[in-house]
Amino acid sequence: MKIGNIVSNTPLKVGKEFNIVDNLDDIIQDIPTLIIGLSIAKESLGEDLDFINRKVDNIYWTFTKEEQRKYHIIDIEEFINFCFEHSVENINYVFVDPIQFSKLKMKKVIGKIKSINEPISYLTEKKMLYIFGDNLIFGIDLKLINHIGINDIKIKSRVKSISKAFLEGSEILIEYRDYLERLRNQPKYIPFLYSISKDE
């Protein structure tokens, strides 16, 4: 899965979650796009460019490092942050509360979790379990589950058995630290980040 397009004639060091192309014709539609280089921007967006508001019809542009190093670095960093924020805009978070939820609502939630095709799950060291799929993140507090008499080990085992990937351990936080900083350090997004970083 790609979260942004970058049109550039020069090599860039960005993650594989970005679609790097040298022509505007090769971009993936419906994700943010950044053009790097004044000449490519003029060719693609027209000669009359605004050098202060570097955006035309939802397409961003910036200078190459040689043209304006300062703006080049700032604009790329801001674009990457924007792409990460944009990528989670349509993901809904549901905290599964077995105390507040009615039996019917719990049944529906469990049914939805089971219906997700190859979910990705993450268990934090504080025993929060996050399950991602179908633009949904379900959060389950295993300490709360255990407190009300439900076997949290069984819940973990069941979720693990249906998950395409089950992530746990402090090393996961280290691996995704840079990504998480772009999403206000919210660990619930780790399964989503895994899905885009491991996508081939």
C-alpha cells in the first residue's frame, strides 16, 4: 500500500510506502502527490506557479535541493507527515468495552472482528490489544477483560490464530518509532503501519 506519490528526476531516501515516479502520468490516483523540481512543476502544473503557496489543485510541489535546499528539506518532511496523517483519516477506532457494551453490541463487535480478512494485531506491554483490518482498529484492554473474569490468555490466543501477523514486544515500538512520531505516538496505529511497511 502506498500513502503518497513523489514525482522526481533525482533519487530520494524515503520509505517504500511512497510511490516514486518521474512523470505525473504514473502517479496513483486519490493519494497525495508532491512534485520535486521547478521545471517538472512548471511542465506539469503550468508556468504561473505561486512560490509561496506551493500547491496547485491538490498537488504539492517544491524545489530540488540544488534550487532551494531549505525549502526542499522542509517541504518533503511536511509532505511525508501529511501523507501519514492523511492515510489514517478514514480509519475508525473502536474501544471494546465489555462493561458498557450490551450483549448484542459485543456479539456484533466479535462478529466483525472474525469477519476481517487477515487482520494484523499488536499487543502492547501494558496488555492493550489492537486489531486492524477493513479500515477499523479494535482496542481491547486485556487487563480489564481479565478483571471481569474473562480469560485474557484465551482472547490473546484466539486473536493470534486469526491474525495474518501478531506483533508484541518492546522491539516493535523501536522498529516503528519514527513512523509513530508522525502519528502523535499512538500505538494503536502499529498494525496499520506494519501493513504499509511490509506491503510488497
